[in-house]
Amino acid sequence: MRDKTGVCIAGTHGKTTTTGMVAFALRELAADPSFVIGGEVPQLGGGSGAGKSEYLVAEACEYDRSFLNLFPKCAVINNIEEDHLDYYKDLDEIIGAFRDFALRLPADGLLIYSANSANTARILSDVPCRTVSCALEREADYWADDIRFENGKSYYTLHHDGKPETVSVALDTFGRHNVINSLVAIALLTELGFDPAKAAEAVGNFRGVDRRFDIVYDKDITIVDDYAHHPTEIRTVLKSSKAYFDGRRMVVVFQPHQHSRTRFLMRDFAASFQFADLVIVPDIYFVRDSEQERAMVHAKDLVRAIIKNGGNAVYIPSFTEIEQFLTNNLGAGDVL
């Protein structure tokens, strides 16, 4: 990365999709980047590739502070929230890690950030380089309004630096989370010197990352695969799904990832399923935690918390049993 124009995309949520958007758009704009993405992008032929241009686009993950091993010239921070509390002590320590990441930018570098994220604002005073803000439905260096969703697509008007000229953006991806993902991507590309209208068109043609609102079956019922594993991500994708599927009955199978994450964020998880008609919870996926941590929380605890929060949930231990339950209980028009 030291020998390239390093572009790093960071944030608690949205970094995989945004990295994919930027890499794809650069290729569409004939800039042929190298890229490293934490997900499979069909339009790029996978999650990594070696290009011929100066650009190296990389997803920058905050877990175990691994993003502090990178040397970006430009960076994006989409948002900062509590996560990876098996590694970090608390939110303040997480914010400190993102501050250290931003401090790696050179004086002639660039930081693009979402002004909708209050925690991101806490690191800006220490950033050694130029910063550019992005926001939804409020003024910033780049901001979006007239946001609407139709037929599985997203549309908005892009404003830039108070200029009278605007850009109409049409995305092949759906939801407010993809509006902010695309907004920071277009801002980054524009700051790199690309025409904003052409950048918007390139980003608009991006169709997404595998397992991000991935419709894998769509006949009598619809089956959607999504990687959302944090309460904010779950709430966002379920809210978007409710709108996308026009209020159809929505059954969610959610396997919690990590006992520690489930325990630390239990209250937020319980509130994140408000748009689901039924939540099925199997045993928690055991990874990175100690046996002691494993003994401190059970999937049944999450089911009880969801029900206490006004939701409808059931614990079914194994996927074999879940498959049988779904076979007997899903009906025409349901969304899984």
C-alpha cells in the first residue's frame, strides 16, 4: 500500500459494500484498481484482484486493530458503534482505535466521513489532513435528499459543496444504508478527480456483495440471505425488507455470532427484530470466545429478550429442526 494510492474503507457497518462500490466504480471509470474486500463481489470476479492503476482499495477492519497495519492516502469512516467487545473494553476504546487509524493518514491525505454518525465526529479534531463530510437529508460537503425507493432500487439527489448543480443518483441497490454507502463512495471518487455525474453512474451500476440482501429463491416464497450480525445491521436490513416486500409476512432465522457479542449487546439485539413477524433462533455460533463466556449466555436468553420486547420468537436448536419447522409453517407469499 505504501507504493500505491491506498484507499481504505472503515466503519462498524457498510465497509464491505462500500469497498466493493469504490473498487467497481474505479474499474468502470477505467482506473483498474487493485482491491481487497471482505466479501465476494460477482461483478469483480471475487473479493480481491490485482489491477494496473495506482489505486489499491482495501476494506479496513477494526477487529484487533488490524486496520492499524495499513498505510492509506485516503480513508472513509462510515460510522462507529459498539462491536467486538470481546476485544475492546468499551465504546471509548473503539473510538480511540478509529482515531489512531485516522492519524495514519498523511498531511496531504483525505478523510471522508459520515456526519450522520455522532461517534465519528469525536475523532475529527485530531485528524492531520483534509476532511470531507457526507450526510443524508442535512447539509454537508456532500449530501443527499429527495431519497426514495421504487421497484427494488434507490434514488436521490446529490448536492456538492453548496454548488447549484446537482446529480441525480439511481442505485441498483436498495435501502437507506446503501444510500449513505453510495454517497461516501461518490464523494471519494469526486475528491480523487473523477466527474461526479460519471462517478454516480458507475456507483449506481453496482449490484452488491454476496450475502448482502441476496435473494436466493423467489417463487411461492422468497428466501433472502444476509450477513447482518450486529443489531444496527439487523434493524436496518429488516426495515428495508419490510418496505421492499410491501409488508409481506417475514420469518427470520437468526444465528447469533459469538456468545460475547450476544451477551454484551443483548438489549440491542432484542429491539432489532421489530420488523420481523417471527424470529427463529438456533444455538449461538461458537467462535473466538472462552468456554467460560460460552456458559454465560444461551440462545434461549435472546428469545426471552425478544419476546419481552414485544416480538415473536422461538428457540429451535439445530438447522435440521429449523428446516422441518419451516417446511410445515411457511406459506405462499412469506419471506424467509
